[in-house]
Amino acid sequence: MRELFLALHGYFISPLLTVYFFCIFGYVILSWLMVGGIVDMRNPTVRSIYGFLSSIIEPVARPIRRFIPPLGRLDLSVLIILLTIPFLRDYAIPRLILLIPF
């Protein structure tokens, strides 16, 4: 049973968390580019990409914002998610899988 969960983690959960990690980076960089005036939000392609990234990141960031509100224009919830994903992917989930009995 443990081998099954290790395989699921290695081939499904870990890559999915990695993709989510890079989506958050894209979301942050795109928001910086929009604030800096480099990318125009009136562009339909930019608007659709930002809307997609926002729709997959906001459900995770919203509960964190209840405990840690944004400081001005600095949103710390995204930073907390960026720190939590590698911890879960590389340490917590494999340790929990190793606790499963044979």
C-alpha cells in the first residue's frame, strides 16, 4: 500500500503541486507587470490568462487572507502558499506516506 501512495505522490501529486507553484509565480509576475503598466489589462489575452490564474489561486489564498491581511499592496498570502507548497511536496507528504503500515 505504501508503494502505491509513493507512486501516486511521485507521478501525480508532486507534479501537480509543481505546476501550481509555477502558476502562482506567473500570477505574481503578471500582476507586477500590470501594476507597472508594462502589460495592459484591456488586452483580452492578458485578461483571460490573469482570470484563469486568479480563479485557481484565489480559492487557496482567500482563507489565508482572513488570518493575514494584505499590507498595503503587498499580499503575503501568496508568499505563504509559495513557502507551503515545497514543504508539503518535499517533506510532509512523503513523511506521512512512510507512516502508512505495510
